[in-house]
Amino acid sequence: MIAKEFSELIVGPVNKNLCNAHLIGLSFGYSQLMANVSLIFYLVIGAVLQKDDDTISGFHIFICSFVFIFASQTASNAQSYGPDITKAFLASIKIFTLMFTPTKINAIDEPPQKLLTVDHFQGEIEFKDVWFRYPSRPKQWVLKGFNLKIKANDCIAIVGESGQGKSTLINLLLRFYDVTFGEILIDGADIRSYDVRNLRA
């Protein structure tokens, strides 16, 4: 039953990929055909020119043939990667967009104002009515009204199923993300008042 449903679900993607594979195969085959046809045409022209012109030797035709062979093979191989070039171009746009998007939490530059440090860290951590959702999933709340207080020197364990927000708590505590609503306190001070670099050290 499961295998049947799975087979029905992949019919669309399989047909799409088969069509793309056929197009790539035809494009590659055509490029190889044209490379060989052009080489034959070139050799015929070279033979005719050598017959009519004594200054053209077989050595010249041999050198030009090698240049033409390698150039045509390189061009035909490059053409076969046409679909991948488009994918690489689109991927590079996403990568550079991500690289040049300014971050809301700057952990590199010097802070404009004096921030708290954890030099005298006591260890009391408190999550107060924390609401959070990842920017990539704005409609899905990971934490809704979460409250937790961990006293200094306490040892606790946070358990739950995958996707329940266990790793998210650590990400928020180290300020890889900021809470959407609520606040996180360390020794009674909002985590956003701490120097990020010092907090993560």
C-alpha cells in the first residue's frame, strides 16, 4: 500500500526529470555530431587547399586539425553543461544575496555603546513569555509563551521530540536569533544588553 502510494507520488517528478534528461542527451549528442561533422569538413577543405596551394603543407593542416579538435571538444562539452550553468548562476545569486544581507545581530563590529559582559556571570537564566518563529518559517511558531527559570548552579535536562525547540533555546540564548516577543534574562539583565562576542566566548 505504501509502495503504491509512493509510486503514484513520484510519477510527476519522474516524468519531468525524464524530459530534462532527454533534452540534455539530445543537446550533448547534437554538439558531438556537429564537432565531428565540422572536423570532416575542415579536413576536406584542407586537402583541397593543399592541392591548389603549394605553400600549405600537411604539417600546417595537422597543427590546425589539433587546434580545431581540442577547441570543438571543449565547446561541445561546455554546451552539455548548459542546464547546470543556469542552476549554478541561480545558486550564486542566492549565496551572494545572503552574504550581503545585513544581519540584525552584529557580532563582529565594535558595539556603538557600552554593553554588559559576562565577567561576573552568576548563571541565573530566565525565559519570560518567549514567543519565537524562524524568519524562514514566519507562519510556524516554535515557542509560544515559553517560561523557564534556571537558577545558578542548577543542572537541568530539556527533553522532547525532534522539532520541539530544544536547539532553538540554545540558539536564542547565544543570540543567533532574537526572540519575536518576550525576553531572555541572564542574571536579571536582558540578553540584548550583553556584548554578543563576550556572550558567545
